[in-house]
Amino acid sequence: MQVSVENTSNLERKLTVSVPADRLETSISKRLQELSRTVRLKGFRPGKVPAKVIQQRFGDQVRSEAMGDLIRDSFNEAVRQENLRPAVSPSIDTTGQPEDGEIRYIATFEVMPEIGDIDVSSLEVRKPVSSVESEDIDRMIETLRMQRRGWEAVERKARKGDMILFESAAETDHGRVPAEGMDRAGTIIGSNALFEEFEAKLEGLKKDAEKSFDISFPEGYRVTELAGKQAKVSVKAIRVSEPKIPEVDQEFMASFGIRDGGIDRFREEVRANLEREMKGALMARLKNEVVEKLVEAHKELEFPSRMIDAEMQGLVAQAEQQAQQRGTTLDKSAEDFREPARTRVMAAVLLGEIARQNDLRLDPKRVNEMLATIASTYEEPEQVIELYRQDEELMSGLQSRVLEDQVIDWIAEHGKLEEKTVSFTELMQPLMPA
């Protein structure tokens, strides 16, 4: 096998590889012979299918598969021989036909940047610490009560906190929405499930009452024909219901699986769940802090553009899916995701390099702990654990996440660490996107 390398840019490489053609032909012959022994075709006894028939039926497929394997195996040999570290899968250019007894192809790809030794000792890392207090448990129990509340129809006027079912139609400069009839919808006044101004207009309505008002619909409103438009809206209340919030009694606690032990046991269970959430939130905050400082310290480095492009496409697809679930459309261009994608690629590469340079190995104990934590949120945790054990892709993702957490902890331990106490409420506020 002959190999030559051309540097076409700082990170892009063009690898020309020549492989003896008989290596391909030998592989094809072996595959066809194996097929002749195992394939079952109508009209022929097993193992008695003529070679000509095998060639006619499977020749093109076998050649394609053999060529793919040849390129994959020889490419891996070539990059090891040339001490190259591909960042992404190569783009292959080849005729696939022998020339002068050789199969030639050109592989174009980007390599990982030469980062050098990464010294984290100067990184100033603020590590959040927190604890679950009694009032946090009280707030959580109140939240659970609200989640389990029932609704009872009332004849009075609707007020904040009530659920109102209504019909509506809107007139804009572009026409009526809907074109005919009325739309039916419901909301809890004050929840902003629609939007604050609209819900405020529903206050004071009682069953069968009607009302008209002018209103400006916000950009990104779930009904596309109304988004960002002024409209005259007519509404009719169909039903007004007030919440019925359950007491924290035995029936309520049993609905969460606590059938004995009373309120003390229930609070212990709530605390355990909050502490599990707290642990995840603390790691997320620490990771955000470490990644920000690490990326800033290496912002001058160039990273593979194809890795960034692939990450950007993934972020766009995720954002589009989230917008679709909200009933809206994505209001950003793909380029708006390039910088976040670059940050994520930089973080992944740098964290991976730190693990490699410091020989950080996956801790099986932490894998088991995280798997147990994930499984504990389901009704049948044993089945979840078994699912992960049997699914290589799921387990691989879990292991990658654990190793990343290990690297984050290692950086925090070896940097300039400062602990910062935050309340549980503050900790659980969502992180602002980068």
C-alpha cells in the first residue's frame, strides 16, 4: 500500500492511497464463495447454486461491499501510518476501477488540531454548592398539590387562577381567523399559556358571557395567521371552573407511592427527589462554568469546520423540533447557531484532550450510580437498567456523559477553585443559553 499526504489547509488533509487490486479481487472471491455455500435460491439445492448465477445475482452488491471495506480498512491503516487524527469521516473520491494493478482513491478530511499540553491550574472556577431546606420541600409539596388539583364549574365571573373554556374569532387586516365559525380553546388565567394580555381580557367573564376587544398578538404566536398582528377579537365563555386543591392526606400521599410512614416518610421522599435534581443541576452549573473558562482560554485555536457544521445542523434541527412542539416556527437563521456550535465542538475536543493527556479512565462505579439515578425516576427501574445494559448506543451515550463529568470534576480540582453557595431555588433556575 502506498500513501501520500497533502496539507490543503491548516487542518484539511488530502490522502492519496494506492492498494493492490488483487486485495479487492481476493475479498470479492471469498465473499462469493461464502454466498454459494449459504444462499438459498428457488430452484437450486443449498450449496449447489452455480457460480455464474451467484455472480449475476450478487456480484455488484458484493463488489460494492468489498470496496467499502477495503477503503475503510486501508484508510485506517494509512492514518495510523502517517500519525494523523481525523476529526470527521473522510470524503472519498475514486473510480473504483483498477489502474496499473492498483485501486486508487483520494480521501479528504480534517484532522484534530495540535493543542499541546493543557494546563488548567490557572483557570478560575466557581463551584456552586447548595442544599435542600425544609422550605424547599414545602414549596415542592405545594407544587405537587397544584399538579393534582381538580376543577369544579362555577357560575361566578372568572378570576385569576380559574380555568376558562371559550370560543373566539379574530378579525385582522388580512381576514378572519378562523374563516368560518369559532375556534374553541381553554387556559388557566394567569398561566400565560396563551399570553398575558389576552388572558387578562378573559377575567370577569362568566358562563355564556361575550366580549370583544382589540389586541396585538405577539411575534411567534402559535397561530401563524395571527402572529405579530393587530386584531379585533370576539370571545364567548363556555365554562368557568375553579381549582380544587387536594389536602396532603393519606390518599394524596398514596398517589405518589407512599402508603405508610405518613407525612414524615412523604417529606423524606420529596427531599430525596429534590436532592437528586440538585445534584444534576450542580453538575450542569459547574460544567457551564468550566467550559466557559476553558473555551475562553483556548479561543485562538482553530477547530475542524466540518465538525462545527455538523454540530450546527444538529442544533438547528433540535431548535426546529422544539419550535414545532410549541406550535411556532424557528425565528433564527442557521448561522445564528454557528457560534454555539463552535463552543460545543471546542468544549468536546478540549475535554477529550484533557482526558487523554491525563489518562482519565471511565469509572464504572459512577456509570452505575448515574444509571441508577436515571432509572429511579421511572416506575420500573429494573427494566430501565436492563434496557441500557442491552442497548449499546444508550450505554455508550451514558458512558460518554459520565466520563465528561469526570473530566469536569478533575478540572475543578486542579484549577483555582472557589465555592459559591446558592439557594436551591436559585440553583434550579434555568441556565441562560450561551
